[in-house]
Amino acid sequence: MTGRSRNDPFLERATDRVAEAVPEVDVDLFRLSFLLTRATNRFARHVESAAHRPRGLTTAGFRILFTLWTSGPLPAHRIAILAGLSRASVSSVVNTLERDGRVERSRDSDDRRVVTVSITSSGVAEVRETYEAQHELERAQYADLSSADRRALAIALETLIDTPLDKSLDGFSED
């Protein structure tokens, strides 16, 4: 295999198994996808347990608060799109955030069916505090990468995000 620089028996077994079972597979592409998924999931779990949960938030709750903090009041369907959550998840999590005084719901005066969610002042304070804790974890996670490597990785990830997915798998658009 190309580019092996660490000992990860599970990655090696998975790579060998995929290469054996699907001979036409691009092994480097498999490894990239496999590692990206594992790194993302590992870091997301760490952030949730070390930064979000101690402050009474789930990752979904933090994502909703962060989306409202950065974008202002939004209808629930826009929160779902921007936060990368299902509408059902947004509805459930907003119920909890509203109960806890972190967000408020209001109905549109022109169309009572449209519900807008806004962050409260306590929600703003909590999302800032939580993000500060998360940022310390980000610093530690990326400490071994140079500034140039971090920029290059961010650019590569932006390119991936901008690449259209198969619409049957995508489920939403961020436009």
C-alpha cells in the first residue's frame, strides 16, 4: 500500500479486505475515505464528551445554537439545512433548547405556519463558552499540523463540501 506512515492494524485489515473483495477498487481512495470518516467521528465524539456534554448540550444542540448564533433567527427548515440535521432532529432538539431557555420560537405574522427560532441571551453565552472549550480541543487536535498544512487541509475540505453529491443521497442543499 502507498503512503503508510503509521501502524493501524484495523486500517490495514480493512484495506486488505476491500482490495481482496473488490479488486477494481482504488485503494488510496478507500484509505482516504476511511481515514477521513474515522478522524471526523473520533474528533466529534471527543468534542461532544469534553466540551458539549459538560455544558448540558448534545452535538446537535450545539450545532443548532451555533447556527443561530452565526446566522440569526431562522425557520426550522433552514436550521436543518445549515446544521446538517434532519427536520425531525431539529424539532426535537429545539424543544429541549427552548425548555432550557436557550432558544425561543415565534410564528411569522404573515404566515402562522412558519416558525422562526432565535437564540436567547443565555443561549448566546452558552454557545460562546462551549465554543471556547471546543476551540481548545481544536488547538490540541491540530497542533501537529503546520499552519500551511492546516490551510491546505481546510482548502481540500472546502473543495469536498463544494462538490455536488448524488442528489438521491444528498437530501439537502445549503443554498
